[in-house]
Amino acid sequence: MNLALFDLDGTLIPKDSDHAFGEFVISLGWADADEFRRRNDAFYEDYSAGRLDIQAYVDFATAPWRERPADELRHASERFIDLVVRPMLTREAMELVQRHQRAGDVVAIVTATNDFVTRPIAQALGVSELIATELARDEHGRVTGAIHGVPSFREGKVTRVQQWLARRGLALEGFSRSTFYSDSTNDLPLLERVSEPVATNPGPALERIALERGWPVLKFFP
């Protein structure tokens, strides 16, 4: 049995979905455009540089919408998928996922972006298994701004994958072949744990590492 894991942002879609959802929130009038965009861009720079405080980012990113009614949030999520995400889905990314699915591999998306934003994206990609940063909720089911459990970020991705597999009676080392596709050096902990790391649409830093280590480099975004 083989395992295929996919990062999401920059790997299966060309943009950062959390950042894109922030821009969508601005378009809805739920946040002050100048201030939110300034802070959102600063957090994205921190992520790209490998120094993101993910708890601070989740608190910031969810603040404009977490008090809104569930029906309003559901409608906004559907519009985000239709207007922003679907135009980003490429034939190459879909075919890559489907090739592993047809082969009978265990397939999952492993992303640092929160589950509210990414679960509908995983569904649009035809992937049922999602390992994302889980948002904490209160007794009424409302998002609090905190993170539930281990965030699926950097070393946390390894922990979350191991937990996910353990619940299924599996282990990373038990697969004949384990593949992880990612664009970012933030994902080096998991890339270094699988048997077949693939630098996918990599940034310059990850591409240099991939070339030094002889990892495959896959590019399908301009």
C-alpha cells in the first residue's frame, strides 16, 4: 500500500487560500481593507520566511467573520469556492491527485490553513481526507480564534499525519512508498520523513534544496 500526501497552497492551487480568503472577506465588507490587507500581507511574509506565529495569525484571520451567523458563513464559503477557488483549479493538479487515487493509494491533503477555509477546497479537488489546522469552537459551535490540538504546520504536519494514520491502524513507515508534494521549506519536516519527497511548484529555497538532494521537481504553475 502506498501513501500520497499533498500540501495545498502553492502546490495544488497557485495561491495561498488563507490569504485569498482574507481578500474575499475584504470584498464582502467584513474588514477594513487597508488595515486588514496590511496585516494579512505581513503575516504572509512571515509564513514565506518561516517565522509565522500561527496562533496569532488564526486569531487575526478569523476575527472578521467568526461572530457571523452560520448561514451567512456557509453562503460566503460557497461563493469563495465558486468565484475564487474553482478558477484556480488546474487540469495538471487534478490529474496528479487522480493518478494516485486510481492507483489505490491512500490520499490526503495536509495543509497549515484552517479547516473552515480548506475543507470545501479539498472537496472541490475530490479529496475526502483533509489534515488541516483545526479551529477551536465553543459550546455553541462558534469559532473562538484559538487552535484546537496541534496545528498542521511545520513539525506539526508530521505529528498530525502520524495521529491520522494511527487512528487507522497505520504508520508512515508501514507504506511501501510514501510521497509528499509541497512547494515550501516550511514543509521540510514532512518532506524529510517520506520515502519520496517531491518539490512541487517550489519556491527558490526549496528548489535549491531539492536539486542538492536529488529530489524530483515538478512544476505546473506559471
